[in-house]
Amino acid sequence: MQQDAGSRVADAAGDVADRVRKVIEAAGCSQREFARRIVMDPSKLSRSLGGSRRFTVAELARIADAGAVDAGWLLGPGEGGTPADGTPGDGTPGDGTSAGRTAGDGDGAGRDAGAGSRGRGRSAGAAPQATVTGRPLQIVQETVRLIAECGFHSVRVADIAAACDTSTAAIHYHFPGRAELLEAAVRWCMDEDTDRRAARLTAAGDAGDAAGELRQLLALQTPRTAQQRRQWLVWLDLWAEAARSTAIGRLHVDYYRQWRTTVAEVIRRGVAQGVFRDVDPEFSALRLTALIDGLASQVLAAAAGGDDGTGAGPDTMYAALLAHVDAELAVPSA
């Protein structure tokens, strides 16, 4: 792949899209799940497969990584790729090889000598926490960690490369620019949060108790664990960035629309079950999610600044949320 990572790949005949479909089929998952794995907007993947949008080189690199195929095979003949004739060992889906990957995709060549200059990488000798889904997801996960630790605007590509024990060239191979990488990190963070909520609601929903479902949601949004705190630290940076960035702003709007809809649906079920008062589910969800945001920011600020004597910890936050539900939503006891 000789093209710039951000350039778009010509696909007039639809051959590239057909090969991407084969990769998705071989992955054995839905198109939306595959988009999540490669940290790509599902609508962009759909449009690229449908021919109304062209894949970028970087997107094809992530698709190749997730599908364990040769990136050159995805590009096809004449674009720096290998013949897509399905011969064994050519890096096609199911072959189990990634023969012919470009050097920029690996970890060896082109290390950035100053990548660890700010001391944010893993400690010397510590193996990077690579995942089964490959290098792109590792890059995104380390980016999320660094955003939580250092702030959205303080994270450099060199820092991310150091954390992943790779080169800046390898980072740019998968994500052409810092803006694309940070956007991908935010998208992944949102998807993970949505998946966790869905799993928790599915478990709580088996009992058919909307009040129990809402308590599960409140517990999930209370920053107790390291993972929950990291997620909230990313959100705090996201709020400020969303006001300045169109791309991040769109993600922010979509995420909060889904989040408030989830809460409103639980409240609506509670009203139908008779455990909640006859309230407006959407307006009640707006008030409750705003309260969650405000309390969580106070919990994180108190944790960063030490004990301020106000007792603004996760236990207090959770108790305040339950008190709000009791006062505003729960049907009074007879």
C-alpha cells in the first residue's frame, strides 16, 4: 500500500467492496459489529460497501488487520496488491496468513526516537497489552487510557506509539491523522459503554422489574471502578471538545440521544408496571441524566483534589441518585 493513509481508494467496479464483504462474512459477525471492531462509523462502512463512498487506505488497513488478511489483497491488482485469485497463502479470508503486509504495518521499522520523551508509555520491559482483535484496537485502547490520564489535547501520536511499543509510522498506517485517531477513540469508548449498558439491562430485564433496571443503570454510571473512572474522565474532556469540534460534537449528540432514550424506555416500562408515577419519560430521563453528569463530575473532582470534606464520593452519588428516583419517580408507599 503506497498511497497516503488518508487517501481514498478507487473502486469503480466494486471489487474492493466485494473483498471487504468476504472479510466480514469470514469474521462471522454482523456488519455493525465488524464496524465496531475496526472502530469505523457503521454508516460509513455501509455507504462504502454500497458504493456511495470510497474506503480510505487507513480503513482498509484496519479491515485487513481485523480480518487477518493481506492489505494488498484488499486493494487488488494495480493498487499495490496481490492477485485476488484465492490461491492458498495469498492472504485471503480463511487463509490464516497476512502475507505481504506493508512494513508500516509492523512494529519494527521506523521507530520514533522521541516517542517516549514525555514518559507516558508503558514501563521499560513491560509487554503492551495487545488484544486478539489486533493492532488498531490496541492503539485505540491506549489512546483512551492516555486521554483519561493526560487530557484530550495533551495526547500526542508519539505518546500513543510509545504506549503501544511501536512507531509513529505504524500509528499513521491505521489512523492517518491525530484527529481521526482521537475520534476513533471516542467512538470506541462510547460503543463500549453502550455494550455494557445493554448487557446489564438484559440481565436486569430478565426479572421484568423496571425499578431494578434503573438501579442497575445508576450503578453502572457511578464512578467506582478504575474502568468507570477512566470512562468518566474521557467524558469530561469530551464535553468541552464537543463544543469546538463538529465531528466530536456529532458523536456526543448521538451518544446522549441513545443514553437518554435508554433511560426513558426504562422509565416508560416502570410507569406501565405501576412502579413509577405517571411522568413524562423523556423529560424525566433528561433530568436524571443531567443529575448523573453533575454528580459524577463532582466525584472525580473530589478524587483528584483529595478529600474536600463534603463527602462527594461514589457512595454519596449513588445514594443521591436513589433519593432522586424515590422523590421524583417512585410511587409513594401506601
